Amino acid sequence: MAEKDIRYLAISDRSFSCLSSIAGVIAGEKIKSLFYLTGSELDGVGAARKLSDLRIQQIVIQNSSLEGEGSDDVIPDRTSLAYELHQAKLIYKVF
């Protein structure tokens, strides 16, 4: 049986970089360690790195400023997935 050529595409819409980062901004820095201690961290940047390693293209739909000073009225730029991915300069990303 021949292998099929399967192409994958990931789409992220208005997401945060890490759950602990946005919780730290909203509820205070002390809350951040709770996510590590309970194993409930959600790491969007780590997932984006894995997609890049696998050469899977990712489309990120998000309003963010390159300076990290804005907000989409839900997620502050400095904790947004788009802002962090611009800083990391990962490949296979479309904004």
C-alpha cells in the first residue's frame, strides 16, 4: 500500500501564549505557580514549536502589536500567542 501525501494545517484563533501568563496578568503573579504545581499549564508556544519541528504550517488569527502594548479587549498583547511567536521567530507561521 502506497503512502498518501497528507498535508496538515493548524489554525489558532485569539489564543494566549501560556495559561499561567494570562492568569498572572489577570489574577496576579503569585497564581502562576499554581498551574505548574497542578500540572494544568497550557503552553501554546510549546505547541507552536512542535508544529514547526514537524513542518506543519500554523495560521494565527489574532490582533496584536509588535510592541506588546495593546489588547484585543480579552487577551493582553504581551500574553498573546501571536506576540510570543513573533518574538520566537518560528518558521511555518502565518499571521
